[in-house]
Amino acid sequence: MFKGLGGLGDMAKMMSAAKDMQAKMAEMQENLASITVTGEAGAGLVKATATAKGDLTALDINPSIFVASEKEVVEDLILAAIKDAQRRAQDRAQSEMARITEGLGLPPDMKLPF
């Protein structure tokens, strides 16, 4: 009697999986805001801390590098530390995404969100 509707069960499973994924994605976004990473430059003379979402939250500069003649070096170290923190934040966000998609049975190299 319902032979022609056999695919509806699969559609319901897909919709349920999509809702689960959406909930997990929202949870992951919240978690990324609380995960912090620290980037460094100049062997730790400059450290930049960011959330896994990439928001810069702190900058720590060793006072020994504050010499007027070294201004450009200090600026370069600050930029390098910030870029390192942002790269680490992106790497952490990708690893969190991979952890979630693995649990959903999606391919590990699938780019989300679309």
C-alpha cells in the first residue's frame, strides 16, 4: 500500500541528521569563543592571545624590547605574534569542526559551513 513512499523514511533520517548537525555547529561556535590560543614571535618576546574564532584578546610584550631605535622590529614582532595567533585559532577551529563532522559520518575533508 505504501511502497511508493519508501524514501520518506530516508528523508526523515536526513532531516534529523541535519538538525543534529545544526545543533552541534551552534554548540561548536559557542565553544570556539571560549577556547584560547597564543601566538608568539621573537622567541616569546611578544605573545598574542586570541579565541579560536580569531578575536584578539590579549597582547603581552616583554619590556626589554622597548628601545626607541628598535621601533620597527617591535612592530614586526607584534604583527608576527598576531598572525601566529590567528593561524593557531584557524587551525583549532578546523580541528573542532573535524571532530564534529567525524561524529556525523561526514567526510573529514568536507568544508563546513557551506
